[in-house]
Amino acid sequence: MNDMHTRQQTVRDLYAAYLEDRKDKVVAMLTEDFTFSSPRDDHIDRATYFERCWPKEPFFRAIHIEFLAVDGDETAVRYRAEKLDGGSFANMESLRFRGDKIASVEVYFGRNL
């Protein structure tokens, strides 16, 4: 399996793990020095990411990946997320890989749908 296909699958597995409430799967996908950035978070570390960004209870009904591209170590993904409360939103994310693990995620908030 080539790197592009492997990285695409890793990204798909990441969003599937959110739906399955499988933090253990995500832990294994991230580098030890992983960072997460968004309009609300500036390069927070892995432990802070799990504290702030991992849902305490299941949050999503579905995540639909609408665009996924890999260019070397970077992956861009646009998705539409449906929340259990009936709301939905769209986001764009840039994920950088180091080897077969995700080293960083930058989230660009979309809009409520």
C-alpha cells in the first residue's frame, strides 16, 4: 500500500474513531509530540487536545468526508459533521504526518448548516 493511500485511510480511521468513541484508536495514530491548532487553540499538546477536544460523551451522529487530498506529508480534508442534537457544521482541516502517524492538526472552522 502506498503512502498516499495509507494516509487517506488513517484520516478516514481518525474520523471513524470519533464516531465510535474510540479514543484508544486515536492515541495510537498520533505522535508523542502531536500539536493541535484551531481558532480556539494555539498548538496545544496531545494531553490538552484530549482534555479539550475529545468529547466526554458521544457527540456526532455522522461525519461525511466531502474532500480528501494527500500531498506528501500533508493531508487536507473537508467534512460535514452531524451532531446528535440535530445540528451540523462543516470544517476544513490540515493534518501533517511524520512517518505513519499524525504529527499535527490545524482546524479551520466552517459554518453551521
